[in-house]
Amino acid sequence: GYRAFHGVATPQSCETALSYYRKVASKVAKDASIFGGSHTISKIRLIEEDEESSVFAGITDDEVDHYKDVFADSGAQLSLGLYYLFGLGGVERNLPLALDLLQRADSPAAYGLIGRIYAEGSPPEIPQSNETAIRYFKKAIEHKTAEGYTGLGIMYFYGLGVKKDYTHAMELFQTAVDKGSPEAHLYLGMGYLYGLGKQANPVRGVSSLQISSSQGGHILAQFHLAEALTKGLTGRKNCNQAVELYKSVSERGKWAWLHREAYRLYTTGDADSALLMYLHLGELGIEVAQCNAGFILEEDETSVMLNKTEILKRALVMWSRSATQGYSAARVKLGDYYYYGYGTETDHVLAAEQYRLASDRMSNAQAMFNLGYMYENGIGLQKDYHLAKRYYDLSYQSSPEAAVPVNIALLKLNALFYYDTILK
């Protein structure tokens, strides 16, 4: 699917890509939990690791016990329980631990979450029990929480422990939506899209699914949105958007654990194994893996028996594939490689084109700064002090963190402008 969509060593064809991605996404959606939280991936970019590392990443059992004792208030227990329930922040999903933390919280916000754990079950520690789940959902509803209405709605939607009743389920989902639940939007959207408990209204259904996808990232919301776009349920088909959605669903399959394992290998000093794993994931079209493979190759942290030029050539391929999928920092890397001749011939004109793409399409502050420098010095572009100032200013506007280098560059630019236009 990835190769057909981007034309990598095969003719580019959106329709072909869609057919492959749809097969995988259908399998992933079928295996997904109806309560969400299925194979949530922590896609950590090595190039941004210091900025984006999570406080909960790699948390140990001893640290969990410490949090239980020190942060004994309900809010802290609830927050930590959410991390283990949904596998957030690089933490491996662990329903028994999540249940223990949520029961310790013993708050209205926790009741609905406890209900979904029992509805899903995690044998042998947590036997699946619809009866217990319904009891907790109703307990949550007594406190009028969105989680309670959503959970009980799902039970009626699928007929779990109760007689299937789409109409009553939709009433419960509507109440949850009114209370701001993104997950309830998923099921309300499905009701309108397929006429389940509601009169069919595909436009309204797609609108609800979009909210669930954007706010909650629910895997089933993305899948049903892709289905609507593929079948033209709202009166129009959109192959490109459908492929992107199917791709997102496909990347959250059971193989998602490879991301966490590759990162673990890298942080424990096994860069060779991490690189192989990221290269494998990159071949599947996963952009973050392509980015990380490029980073490891560029840093020359492996025992690969190649000279520096050959390694950089392979890094260039990874950065190029990542940039093609829309990652702005990878596009800037391409510009750097052409500017300095890393793994390729020096080409300042092509470097400027890469920076311009990252600037104009992705608003990347570093790319804007680089374009300012190239206009200032006439490198790959015709010298133009006015355009140089414009891009320096844009760099600061896009990222206030660029204030110091931008101010230094503007001081130098003003001096050059004074010398060239007045003294000369």
C-alpha cells in the first residue's frame, strides 16, 4: 500500500494503495477494542527525543508503588490509571494495574473506566463480566459522567449483557456527546452513517466521526470515516483521504509494539538492532520509523561496515521518504544534505527548493531562517536583502525561540545593507 501510494519502486496508484491498506485496516478494526485504547503507539522521534520524552515513559514497578503511596489522592491515582488503561506516554497497556489504580481512586470519573475494564476483561487476572461492567456504568451515570453514558450505550449497541437496542443506545450516546465525549461521537456517527437507531444521515454521521477521530483518535472512527470516503456515502469519494485514514488504522495493528521495542533497544545501547527494526517499519511506510532510521544512520552509531558517504546516502533515502510523508524536519534535513553535499553532490539550488517547501507548506522556522541566510549571501538564490529580512522575520514569527539567532542575523543584515547601499 505504501509503495503504491508514493510510487516507491512501483507505479503510483491511489486505488491500488487503497485496496491493500483497506484489507489490513479491516483486520485491525475487527480486532480493535470496542472501548478504544487498542494498540496505542508512542511514536517517539529520536531527533526530538529531548523535547518530547514523556515523564511516564519506561516507568518501573517500583516507581508505580512509589506513586501509589506518595500520590495517594484520587486525582493522581486516576491519572496514572489512565496511562495504563490506554497505554499512553510510552507505557505498556496493563489492565490489571489500571484497575488497581482506578479502584484506589474511587471517584465518579473512575467508575465508567472500571466498567470498561470489566467489559473488556483481562484473563486470568480480570474475568470478563458484563454484569459488573453494567453495574459500574450505572454507578457512573448516577453521577452524570459522560463515561457512564458512553459505556452503557456501548453495551446496548452490541447487546452485551442486555438486549441489543440501537435506539436506547443512541439516546445514551447523545447524552454523552452533550457532555463532551469524543468516544460517544463515534457511535453516534455510526448510527447516523448506517441508520442504526437513527434515521440515516451520512453527512451528520461523518461529522460526528470526524470529531471522534480528531479529538479522541479512536481507531474505529478513522476506519468508518475511510469507509464513508471509499464508498462515497456522503455523495463523494476521496481516495487520497481514505488511504491516509486506512494507513493510520493499519499502523495501529498488533505490530505496533515494534515501535516501543525499537526505542528500548536504542536507549539501551543496541543501535544495530534498533536500526534494523526501524528500517523494517520504514519499509511498511511508517514515517516516524523512516525518520528514526535516518537519524541513527546520520549519527553513525551502528557497526555497519560502510564508509561515511555510503551511510549518508542511505540516511538521505530515509529522510527523503519521511519528508515525502509530510514531516517538516525531514524536509529541512534534505535541504541540509544538498547544501553541504552529505551523501550526494552539493546543490545549493536544490537545497533552497527543499527549504522553501518546508517553509511555505509546513511553516518550519529553521527552513525560513536558512532561506533568509541564502538570500542574504546569494547562495543558491539571487542575493536579496529585503527577502532575507522577510524570511528572518517569518522565522521569528513561527517560533519565538528563534529570537536570539534571528536578532543576530538581522544586525548583520542591517550592517551589510548599510555598507552595500550607502557606503558603496
